[in-house]
Amino acid sequence: MEEKEKEQRNGKKDVIVRLADKDDIPVIMDIVRRTIAIFRSEGNPQWSDDYPAPADFEEDIRQNALYVIMVETVVGFISLGSLVSPEYVPIAWTGKRPLIIHRFSIDPDCRGRGYGSTLMRLAIALAKEEGKDAVWTDTNGTNRKMRNLFSHFGFQETGTLEYAGWSGDFVSYELVLGSSC
């Protein structure tokens, strides 16, 4: 009760970031559906009715690669791993031991509150903790919000790639991590 009163006085609620579990998938899929609707309204073909699917998130959970950010309930997610997609092979990356951001979204009703930045800081911190030398990712060229977030955190464009079955160019990004010494 005392904690709840503190939240009301400060006007802020506790933000928790944790590994996802199977119980989170319905909320994650709701965020995905609403994100797809926004993508479509913006002409962004990045996700579809078939991707990402619950099975993608189930695999992320099995690999301890899916994180959620919560404020009373899940308000966003990020998938972090080391699996290099075949589409990444031709890109001239600087880093050789990357952490890769695969799927990332914030509930459309909760955007603009810094939750995406919190998840991006998590990705960078985990990459450093795991001894990675870079963070790699990509997004559809029309996804201005995500491209701006990457730029804000110092990611550099490394090229364009095409995914079989997807329209539009995807822009690849890399954040090279420096030594902590």
C-alpha cells in the first residue's frame, strides 16, 4: 500500500524489464496487431498478418531472448539474440560478435514515454555484459520512428537488404561498442 501511495504522489509508476514468459504472448500479439495497423496506415510493409507469429515469440522465450517492459502490464518487447539472418551476410559490418535486435515494439498507446529508449539501453548493456563488440539490427526504410531511435543511440546505417517475400528495402544498422577501459 505504501508503494502505491508513493506512485500516486510522484505521478509515475514502476517500470519493470524482465525476461518474457509464455503468459506474455497474448499481450505481445495484441501489441503486434496494433503495430501492424499503424505500419499499414504509414505505408510500411515491415510486418504482416503472418509475421511475427506466436511461434516466433515462443522460440525467443525458449532461448531466453525475449524481454518485456511492464508498467502494471506489458507495454513493449524486444527480442535479442546472436542468430545472423542470411540477409545480413552481404553487409559490411564492423563488429564480428554482435547482439542482434530481431523484433521490437512498444504499445501504440504508450509510445513517447521513453519505454523504447529503456529497451534500447537494455540491449546495449546486455551486449556489453556478454562481451559483444556490436549491436546489429534492421528496419524497413519507411519506419522513420525506429530509424530515429537507432540514430539517437548512435547506430550507423550499414546498407540495405531485402527479405524474400517482403516488399521494400530494409536498412541495416550497427552500433559498434567501444572498450569499457
